[in-house]
Amino acid sequence: MLKGRHIIESTDLSLEELESLFQLAERIVEAPQRFSDRGRGKILATLFYEPSTRTRFSFEAAMLRLGGQVIGFSEPGSSSAAKGESIGDTIRTVGCYADAAVMRHPKEGAPRLASKFSSIPVINAGDGGHQHPTQTLTDLLTIRRLKGDISNKTIGLCGDLMFGRTVHSLVNALAQYDNLHFVFISPPELTIPPYILEELGSNTYEQTNDLEAVMGKLDILYMTRIQRERFFNEEEYLRLKGYYILDAEKMELAKEDMIVMHPLPRVDEIAPEVDRDPRAVYFQQAKFGMYIRMALIMELLGLGGE
């Protein structure tokens, strides 16, 4: 169904395609050894023009666990980008060696531009403050696995909602599901962009800067960090970076079955004491990221789901 496709935005996948991916990922979760040779003879290229730990490692681990191999770079200085090579020339060259490419880039639209020149599937691993579709797949699989289904939930998204590409991707994808209510929690300077809200009905969301006031109504709390790399003014970043700190006291206000998610890395927005709370699922979330990326690689390369 997805063989040969590019994955640039979270809305590139229909609900039917998402469901198929989740079903495959869940089969991998249950019996990963059954899939350990599906990628034999295949090569994944990781093109990271911006720092990453979880996304890059999980893609590399996903390919290796499928029996494939990985080539690539973790910073542009170690590639011909440092010599001024264009994205188009880089991806055309990579297509000579690899079967699929994963690209992270600080400029919005760079992976889409690459896809126009590419002979192999291009997966967007984050482009500036725009989109991060495979983090969205990770988030949706986490909700599905831990909450039973994705519809009929109240979801709080807290922190940097202006530059948070994980939030933008997630909201775009969640808009396809039924009976969801969004609570956008941010400082006034970092509210969610209007173009994201335009895709939602006005009665499906609310905006606030008061996390404690809404904790009790949430089924899911999606925390994000204030992103230093998106600020031009260091003073503004320092003023806002401690705006929200989720701690044990705030967790007492939440439902017993609420889950706390975070795309990571965190800085100081979740106190370490929260890690001991069974409702804190962000490290489980990181592991689900590997499984959903295994499923995505299999689908894009036509490696068979059974």
C-alpha cells in the first residue's frame, strides 16, 4: 500500500493506512524475532543535518533489527553539504547507494524538496518547526497501546506550541479521529499557530496558559520542551524555559489513568520525580518509536507484513 511513497507530513497517511501500520507494528511488538530478516540486503540512509538521539537511533535500530544495514551522517559537517552541495544532488547521490532515506533538516520544506529529486522513498525526520511525521506515528501507537483507542479523548498539549513540530504533526493527524477535545497550554508568546487551529472546529479546542487548572480533565498530557534552537533571543528563551514544570504535586491533580507523554529530550519541564509515576510513559513511548519505524520501513520497501 505504501511501497515507494515519501512520508513528509503526518497527513500523508490516511486513517486506513495508519490502521494498517499500527496493526503491523503491534505484531512486531508481540514477536519481533519473526521480522528479524525482512530487511536483509536493504540499506537505509540517515541524513541528519540537525542533532538527534531518539529519532536517528530508533531508525537505525529499526533497520538493523529488520536485518538491514545503515549508512549516513549525523551532522552536515561530515557530508558534502559542508562543501555547498545542494539537497537535490545529495539525495540523487544517496539514491545510488540506499533503498530509502531518512532526513532531518533545520529548514522547513527541505525533505519535501529532497523528495522531488529522489528515486527512493524519503522520510521526514523533522524539518525546522514544521513537521515530524514519524514522531506522530510513535505518539499514536503509544496512545493506542496504552489507552485502548485514539478517539474519545481529552488531550492536553503543553509547552512550546508555536515551534513544536511534534505538536503540529500530532494535531494534524489527530484531527482525523472522532470526538477529540484539545487543550492547548502555552505561554502567550508560544501559542499554537493559527493555520493548525484552522483545521479544527472551534468547539473542539480551548487555549490556556494555566496547566494546573486543566490537569483534572485530561486523558493524555503531551509535554514539550521550550526549544532553545528556535529562539533568536537568548534572554527570551531563558525567560520562558521554566514556564511549566510538571512535578509530583501537579500530578496529584490528574486522573488516575491519565498518561504523560513527551517526545524528548526534556530539559526541566518534567521533574525527575515524575519518572516514578506509572502514568509517565515517555520512555515506553521512545521504544514504541522503534517498532513503528520498523513497520514503516517494511511498508515503504514492500517487505511484507507477514
